[in-house]
Amino acid sequence: MAKKTHVKVRLVPEAKPDSAFYYYVKKPSGGEKAKVKLKARKYNPVSRKHEIFIEKKLPPHSK
């Protein structure tokens, strides 16, 4: 079986990391871009503004 080329990460608002809204995005699992923390300017419908979203670890899941 081949290695995964992407990893799923969660983007949360920089100003309010505990906000109810977040994005899931794919990030490369190897190479130069894998080591850089992802940062993007996205729309937040809670505050109804564009904000900076930063990468956080995925929350632990329960079965």
C-alpha cells in the first residue's frame, strides 16, 4: 500500500480558536510545505468577516 500524500488539518480563527466554525483542508504530508504551518484568509460566517485562519491539530475522536 502506498503512503498518503496529504494529511487532513483543521483551520480555526486566529482571534478565537474556540469558535464554533472551522475549515478542514488537505495539506501535503511530505516535502517543504509539510513543515510550514498553514495560514489562510477565509470567511467566518459567525463574525460575518474575512479573518486569518491558522492550522490546529485535529481533535481526538471517540468511537
